[in-house]
Amino acid sequence: MIPSNIKALILDMDGVVWRGDAPIGDLPKTFARIRERGLSFVFATNNGTKTPEEYRQKLANLGVEVTSTQVVTSALAVAHMLSQKYPQGTKIFMIGGPGVREALEEKGFDLLSTEAACKAQVFVMGLDRTINFDKVSEATLLVRAGVPFYATNTDRTFPTPRGEVPGAGAWLSVITSATGVKPIVAGKPLPYMMELSLEKLGTTKEGTLIVGDRLETDIAAGQAVGCPTAAILSGVSTREEAEAWKPAPSIIAKSLEELVN
């Protein structure tokens, strides 16, 4: 199903490799097949709640051995984006998980507590499982005061074995509704994270297949950066939605396993 000119894959995780903590298909067999075909690959996920090392360990627990450098998250993307514009020591208030925190700290930014948020020079938002009214209130005040507003991604939901639950975009809508301000977004569907992934792979756009389950993020990002795309039906998007998507994905497959076999 993968054309012979494809030399590398950029793989989404949630909805392609797993749902929540449940693997999708026989992952060791699937990734053995990817390697047999000589395809290099990286993972590119809008879910920046975990660190690359945590994702590496999760994959290892599911029988897939990779290095943490093969994982690109929206948290890494937003930290890289900010490092190109702001110096180390810039005071940042963030709403997000450990992945966002570690990525920003590695770039030398000064992360503020909720109590000290009023001193922030930048506000960054990702998915935060400990979000509360105080955090949202401080973020709203900062954005309304004109503090630069960045987001890891705008995914409204993410899949779990029981169904879809609120993603970063759902919580982000609270801030945008309260302020009327839209953030600068590092993750998919914008092409920035795809460009970082291509740099890691060292492959051409034409020879790199972007694989994901969300049309409005994964497939849109692949098309924005100029890569062929594969819509996988094991996550959020349905076959009917994929077939109706314009421009059409290069490939539609039931699963990653079907795609590589």
C-alpha cells in the first residue's frame, strides 16, 4: 500500500499506535515490517503532555524499541519556536503537563507559578490534567493585557478506549472565548512540527509519508508541508470523512498494520 518512492514515515501516536494505553494491532509485528522495508520513521504527536523519554518507555512497554530522539511533540515544537524569538530567562506562565514543562525548561526559560503569573512575558498553553479556575483566570488576564499567547495544539479531543475526551483545543477555547485572542500554534495542522520532523529524518518531502488519524490536523499538516499523506481509520476520522476530504489523502487504510503490510 506504501508507494516505492516513500523512504520514511512521520507517524502520529494517539489513534494510530494506541488508544489511551491500549495498543492498536500487533505493534511489534507492524514495526518489524516497517524496518524490514527499510523505512526510517519518527513520531510526531500533538499530545505534548509526556516527555520524549516517557513516550519511548511507553513504546518499549508495547514492544517497540525506539530512541527518544525519534519522538517530536508539540511541546518540543513550541519550545523550539519560542527559543528562536525569546532569550533564556524569559518569564513564562504555562498551562500544560510535564512534557511542556520539561521542553521549556530545557530551553532555559523561567517558568512561573500560578501565584507569580502576573510577571509573565509569555503565556503557553497545552493539555493540563490539573487545570483549574485559578490557572485559567491568570491566563485570561495575561492574554487580555497583551502578553504573547502560544499553544501546543488545537486538538479538541483525543481518543481513549472508552471514547474521545477533551483535548488541549477544548480547554484553549475557554481562553479564546474569554479574550477574543487566538494563539500562535506550534502543532498540527500548522506545518512547523512537520518541518522539524523532516529535519530529523533528513528525507525529502516527496519521499516522506505523513500518517495520522485526524484529517483536520495530521492530514492537513502533511498537505500544508507538501508531503503525501495516509489517513488511518483506527482513531477519530471515519472512511466517509476521509473520502470526502479535499484534497484527498494519498492513502486511506484501516490501520497502521494494514498500511505497512
